[in-house]
Amino acid sequence: MSIDMSQFIAVYFDEAAEHLANMESLLLELDVGSPDPEDLNAIFRAAHSIKGGAATFGFADLAEVTHVLENLLDRVRKQEITLTAAMVDIFLRAGDVLKDMLAAHRDNAPVDTAPIAEITAQLNQLSSEQVLPVANPQQALTVIIAAGEGFEHDVLCHELQRHGELEDFSPGDAQTPWRFRLKTASSQAKLIDAMAFLLDPARISIEVTGQQDEDFGLFAPLPLPATDLSVDEGFGFFDPLPATAAPALQDGEGYGFFAPPAQPVTEQGGEGYGFFVPVAGSNTPAGVATKPVEAKPSAVRASSERQAERGGDTSIRVSVEKVDQLLNLVGELVITQSMLAQNALQLDPVTHERLLAGVAQLERNTRELQESVMSIRMMPISFVFNRYPRLVRDLAGKLNKQVELRMIGENTELDKGFIEKLSDPLTHLVRNSLDHGIEAPEVRLSRNKPAQGTLTLKAFHQGGNIVIEVSDDGAGLNREKILAKARERGLNVHDNMSDNEVWMLIFEAGFSTAAEVTDVSGRGVGMDVVRKNIQAMGGRVEIQSMTGVGSTMSIRLPLTLAILDGMSISASDELYIIPLTFIIESLQPRAADIKTMAGRGTVINVRGEYLPLIALYDIFSLTARKTSYEEGLVIILEAEGQKVALFVDDLLGQHQVVVKNLETNYRRVSGVAGATIMGDGHVAFILDVAALVKMAQQVTPAEQIAELV
Amino acid sequence: MELAHKEDDVSRELLVFALGREEYGIDILKVQEIRGYDAVTSIANAPNFIKGVINLRGNIVPIVDLRIKFNIGNVTYDQFTVVIILNVAQRTIGIVVDGVSDVMTLSTEQLRQAPEFGSALDTAYILGLGTVEERMIILVDIEKLMTSADMALVEAVAA
């Protein structure tokens, strides 16, 4: 039994988390001015489902908070109160509190009660603020005490007088009921509470007199009328409303109807479990009990649609380690396969025809297997992006800015390893854009921009990379300020640095030009960490910015960590792999095309374009084998928008290689992105083309400038 | 006798290898395996004592020639050259030595503190000197040595 229960609890936690996420995203999408009723219903249903489960599993605190939340939501959706932005904020915060509570319950950790009390108070305040002015003006009520034993009606009169004006009183006896007419602003629940001291609450019923709608008015709970029978969904009926009075058809049996609030009604009819989750003070009339059944499927539908959107419906959870192990094994398999293939080449194709066919088949299968295994690790970037609507909303509110968040390419897939590591740096960039980039509405208007700023998150594939851009249409980076700050910090800068170089300065440790440090950003401990994190993933950060127009931070990441297509080249005695994505072309240089400049750098004229020419053996301090450029080959590489020509001895062939991390047992080597194991079992290094390009630039900046003039 | 106090009466098992005419002992639990010297892939711009990396069953393992590093012994590579594969600081590293002589157990009383000179190694990495009959075994804290800055094997923290 207890085992079963714990299973259900685990499911409940998962579901509740899903409902919360659902609720949050719906709240965020909500147009406060004219909310879509469907959305409101969905939000309400989410809260309701959480509450139901919470009560079932005995998480009273959860049930309590959701209960209050649900009440408010219910009234919003019935348009009894109008939605305000402040309310959405509080709802969101309530969602956060619930999330924390769920986590605490899941881990059997103590629940932090302070935020709960706070949010409950806020919610209660919201409901009272909204209610009191509208709700009960003086109402004429008739309190009926069922016929039966006598009681101290003087005391009762006195008690009732405290709540309003007692107008009429007709005493009863064992046969006739007592009737008290009074004018009061108190809710029925309060009255019942007050009278509960004197007699069995089950004997008390209250009628509204002098109200237009006799039939329903009878049962109208004062502060929160749930009498709108025409709502065909019927959900609202069972809402636990603190002061719900019971419909007349149940008058006779009456047990527990007027139970003081907070005492759950548990003894419902046999089939009622699940829907009629016992909730504080709720009374579920058996006569209408079938109605919620209709509502339930719609809730289910909504959530399954959502899941389908995320593609997470038919998935299993597997630990990342298992996947990595699988990936490693496949990597080994690829190496073995290429070893076999290499040896098979030496066999006579005629006599070993079938063996060779088998090897070819193996190659295909291995490649497919490898691709499938790789794809296991791929996840859409929406897993990262999804947190930003909330973040942007909260931050914008805090900073008094108007920001619209646009997300493009959320379905771009990237390695799971990146997903986890990406969120911190990306959050930082988003915060920066909001805080420093996008201006306050007044400033924007004065600059002829719309008051609402736009923050765009964009992910797309480019070559072998995934590019993630965070762009804003804000003020842009301030070149002068950055330069001034750099000088102040004693960095080596000069005025004719290119914009790009200047922008890169903000990645220096401790660099912040924010005039004042806010709790959002500006402490200058961030951009350098961002760059470090991204570099650790084998990626790069680039900045484009224009003063007054905005800035774009792009993160470039390799598609995956594990496998890449490469060209093997030889230089001196060594063999290197160049990732195919960086190679534009390779050509045999003519002596006439190669020029030296200022006695230092060398450039090569490729169809009219002068590119810096670097020799691999120079960079890696190898013994040169080829004495003249004409004997070797030149490979044109492009990285980060820069082209260089790399001089190598020879091109050997194209391979798919498994990237091994050099840093596992050694350290980072400049110019080398990683290592791989070739078919013969030897280790070959994979060149870090972007680093090579940078190395080339360090040699030839003067020449390039001379070239331009 | 700081060491003797620290590891009271614990005899330790050592792998003893030779560098030139000196004998060094390292904690045998740090040794993964002993193998011959294979062709290595040299690393660009690495110090000369880092011979390069090898493929050890799918792992890329750097190989350090201690003979070059400490400038002792004959630096030749033939079928007798021995590589000790170490597991230190969650890394796998190979060291090239002149030869592996034996595995022995040293008790605490056989250990003496090393004087402040007398070895190619900085005394900071020497745990003590062990005496076995006429032989003197230099006990090396191989983990500390391999992760030290001048071995250039591990990324400096600041970098």
C-alpha cells in the first residue's frame, strides 16, 4: 500500500510540475487587457489539478495556497473581477512558491513557511480588495433553524445582532422551525460560524430574502457566488468556496453541509473520489456530480497537446551517463571500423569480394548507428529559451522598462551537454541586454524609438555551428566609455582599435561600464565568465553593436562535442585533422602569387584577394620538409569571418573522427581543438582553426593595414 | 621525521624504477600499468620532456620522459624503454624511465628524511629515503610531482 502510494506521489509531483509550468507559460502569454477565456480556464484547471492532488496526498499547505489561488482564478475567469498586471505578478509568484513547496515535499525537506504565508496573504488581500466594494451591501437574510430541540434563542439573537440588524424573529418548537430575519453585511459562513457555538450547524440554513432571484439566491454564497448555472462547464460548482451554501435538494440529509470551513467533507458518495477531492469547506452536491467529468478530459487534452508540442510525450528518461557510454562505445566502433576499412583496402578486390562488401556494409551501418546515437543527445534549444519569457518579464518590471521578447528558432537542436551549460551565460547576456541595452521608455521615445524595446533570442545552424544570438534594439555599446574604462583599468588600448577589438574588451575580467551597479547587472563579474563558459564548450562569443541602434551578442557553438568530419593533412612528420566546416578550398600555390610584406608576414593572392599565409610548421615549430611553397598545398580556411591561407605539405583524405578531449589527461594546447585516434591507432590532433586565424592575425596586423591603404 | 609521524608504522608498497643510476620508488597504488614505449604523437610547442600523446585503448594519454626532465640517464627509445602509466589526480599520465626494477615493501623505520640537496628532484617532491640493504630508494610523491607547475601537465589554475 505504502509503496503504491509513493508511486502515485512521484507521478503527482511530475504532473504538478507540469501543471505549474503550463500555468506559468499561460500566465505569461496572457493579454491582461483582454484575456482569452480559454487561457483563463486552462490556468484555472492547472491550479485546480494541483490542489486536487495535494489534498489527496495530504499536502495541506499546498492545497491551501492553491485553494486561495484557485478561488481568485475562478473569479477572474468568470469575469467577476478584472485581471490586472499586478495580479498576474502575484499569480506568478504564487506559482514559484508552489514550485518550492513541491520541491520541498518531494525531497522530504522542511517547507519554508515564510513565503507561503506572504503569498497567501497577498492572494487573500487581492480577493478582499476586489470583493468588498462589490460584494455585500446590506442583505436581508432569513436564518432558519430546523425544527427540533430548543436552544437559547436569546443568546442567538444577541449573536446575530452583532452581525447586523435583527428585523424579525419567530420562535419555533419541535415542529416548527425558528426564523430570524436580519439585515447584515456578513457572509453566511460568518453567521453560521457565529451560531455554531450555540447549536448544531446542520440545523441552520440561511435564505436570502428580498433578492430578485429567489431560486438561486437561496444558495448564493455571498462573497463568491457560484450560482451561475448557465456556465455549461459546470466546474465552478465544485469550487471550494469558503462560504458555499448547499443547494436545497440536499437539505434533508444535510450532514456536514455547514461544516465550518477548513473541515473537509470526506464522506462523499462512493464514486466521487478524484473529482471531489476533499478541500477545505467545499461541498459537492451529489446531484450534479457528473459535470466535472466533462471538464476533466478538456484539461487532459490541453496538457497532452502541450506535450505533443514539446515532443516529450513518448519519451523515456535515461541517465546521461548511459548515453555517454553508448556514445563512447560507438566512437570506439567507428575507430575499429575505419581500421578494418583501411586494412581491407590492401586486399585483392577480386578474391575478397564478399569480405569487402561486408566492410562497406559495416561502414554504412556504423555511420547510421553513430548518427542515431548522436541524435539521442540532441535537444531543442527551447529547453533553455523557455525560461526567458519569465525572466524578461520580471526584470523588465523591476527596471521599469517595456520589453517584448521574441524567440526565433526554438526548435534548433543542440547537444544536451550544451543545453545545461548554456543557460547561465545566456541568462547573463539577456540580463545585460535588459539592464544596459534597452533604454527606459522615456529615453527611447526621445530617441524616436518605440517605447517598447525588443529583445530577440535566435538560434540557427550556420555551417557546422549553432549560433545563438541575443540582440536588442537598445543603446548599443559605448565605444568611448569602454575605452576610458579600459584605460582606467590599465589595459593596453589605443584610439584606432577596431570596434570589434573594443567590444571584446568587455569580456575582460572585472569590466563594467555601468554607471551604477544594480542588482541586475553591472558588477562586472560576468562577461568574462560568459566568455570562459562558452570557450569551455568549444564555442565563441562575438559582439556586433551600433550606438543607438542596438547590439547583438552571438554565441557560436560546435554542433556537437563528439564527432566531426575532418580533412587529414600532413605537415612535416605529423598528421593533423582540420574540421571540414572551416575549409573553403585548397590549392597549389604559384610562386608569383606569394608576396612578403615588410619582410615579415607573407600574403597570398587568391583570385585577387590577399590573404595572410601561414605555414603550419611555423606555428607548431616543426621541421619544414618543403623548402618552397610550390611543393606543398595551401588550404584556405575561414573562421569568424576572417580568411587565412594555411600552408601544409599534403592533403591526405577525408575522415569522420571521434573528438577526444586533450584536457582530460593533459591541458589545452593553443591551436589544437582536440585529438582523435586514426584508423592505425595513432593519435592525431584536430586543429583549432579559429585560434590559427587569430595567431595569423597577430603576425600580420601591420601588413593588413598597409594593404588597405 | 615528519613523515614517520604522519604515517605511523604503515609499511608501504612501492614500485621501484631506475633513472640513470638512481632508484626511485613511487606508491604502487598510483600505477595503472607498465608498458613498452610506442610511437607518440608529439605536441606542438610543448616542452621537450613531454614526448607527446599516445592512444591507450581509446584514451589520449600524455607521455613525459623523466630522463629528459631531470637530465639523467640515457635518452634512447628502443624495445627496452619502459613507460609507467600512472593514475594521479584523476588523470592518466605515462612516464618514461630507464627501467623498472622491482616492487618492494618499505616499513616506516626504513625511511629517513631526505637532506636538502642531492637529487635531481626538488626535495619538495621527495617523501623520504628508504634503505634496503645497500640500496637507497628515493621515495617520490608522484602525484605532487606530476601536478606541479614545472611539469606543465596540468592547466595552471589562473590560466
